[in-house]
Amino acid sequence: MNIQNADLHCHSNVSDGTLTPEELAARAKANGVELWALTDHDEVGGQQRAAQAAAALGLPYLSGTEISVTFAGETVHIVGLGFDVADPGLAAGLARTRGGRELRAREMSADLERVGIAGAYEGALKYVGNPDLISRTHFARYLVEVGACRDTQEVFRKYLTEGKPGYVEHRWATLDDAVAWITGAGGIAVVAHPGRYKFSANEEYALFSHFKDIGGRGVEVVTGSHTAQDYVKYAGVAAEFGLFASRGSDFHSPSESHTDLGSLPFLSSGLSPVWEALSERVQV
């Protein structure tokens, strides 16, 4: 596939983005994206709409999701690409993963009330239609609304992160679970934005070693939260572990995201793009 501007990581309002799947498809097309995937958190409810919108625009499309897992005490995100959206094993696994979000959200709200921010659960719900999908991002938008912070970046400096008010740990699926669900549905599992995780060198090596051993096949090299140094580092990881390289903005919102759809540097030469391994799964 002669593609350079693939964007295989973004979020709609089906999870914690602010745009609809249709609006994202239009934005991707307008920004020159040549292959697109919607990767809502632990959810495939927007996939049919995204695929239909992309098809209407002549934009090639891959199915996607982003699954939260726990590895070595850290929350890690695994992007699944090119899977069968109707696969029952994947659907059941994602439903179990979503199930813990509401309880966690209520605990987050109680902790915020302790520091004088009342009604945060109900406030966050205004930004999400389904309590099963409530996340820290929805709480952050409420904290901006009530004036507790100027913007969502300030929220995550003062609240909702480890050691700060409103932080509640959630135990997600295991890495083995997520990779099994994705591969069982015919897709490829990709480690999302590895530069964000606070792993030691040994822990990171353990992550990629185990990921490869259980059938993981890709790593995001170029993504919105990576630096130029990260691009080089994770290109090296892809080569070391024999992984396909992926690329995605992790776009959530025009007003909140630093990196727009389709605006990233291209993958460097010498890498094997993940979309080449998924050419038969691309919907055109």
C-alpha cells in the first residue's frame, strides 16, 4: 500500500473525544489523511458510523479500538486494528473492561468532593452519554466548566493523577487478555504511545518481550505525545523486536489536542508500516 499519511489513533464522542465519528472522518479527509481508524477506548460502538462516513468520503478505513490494560502496576494502552467488529469474544472482553468505569468514577467524585469540588460525577456525565464509558477526561472538562482550572492540561497537573485529588486506580484487563481479544478477532495488537509510560528500562523490555511472545505485532512510533527523540527510540524498538510500526495523532478534540489528525511526521524509511500487514482488512 502506497500510503504515508495514515492516522490510526483518535477518539470520538463515543468514548472521550468531542467530535462525532462522522465529524472525525470529515476532518481526517480534509487534513489529507490517506488511511484512517477510529480507536475509541474499550468500545466499538462508533465503528459502523465511522466506516460508513469514511466510505462516503472515499477515505480508506481500518476498524480500531484502544484497550486499557495493567502491566507491572502501570496502565498501558493497546490499540487493536483491522479486526472483525462483530467478533463476540472481543465484544465480551470490551464490555468487561468498561464495567469497572462507573464505580471508579463515583469514587473519583467522592474524592473531589473532599477537596471542595461537589457534584463532579453528575457534572462529568454531561460530557458522556453512557456511564460505562466515563473517564478522567470527562471529569477534566467538568472541572474546567466550574472554574477549578483554566484548561484540561491544568486539571491533569492538579487533579486526577496519582497522588492528586480525584485519582482512583482502576485495574483493567491484562495484557494477555487484550492481545488475545484483538488477535482472536483477526486484528493486529499495537502498543500505544509507549513514550508515555513510566517504566524503567528493564520494565519496558519486559513489556515488549511479553507482548511479542503472546502475539502482539505492532508499536506506535509516531504519535501525538511522542518527541522527536521518541520517534527514534521506538523505531529502534520496532526493529529490535520485529514489530510493525504504527502512526496516529491520538486526537480527541479541536480545543484540547495539540496534534491534529493527519499532522504528524511520516514514519522513517526502513520501518514496516502496520497497514501493509492489514491491506486485506482495509475498507474502501
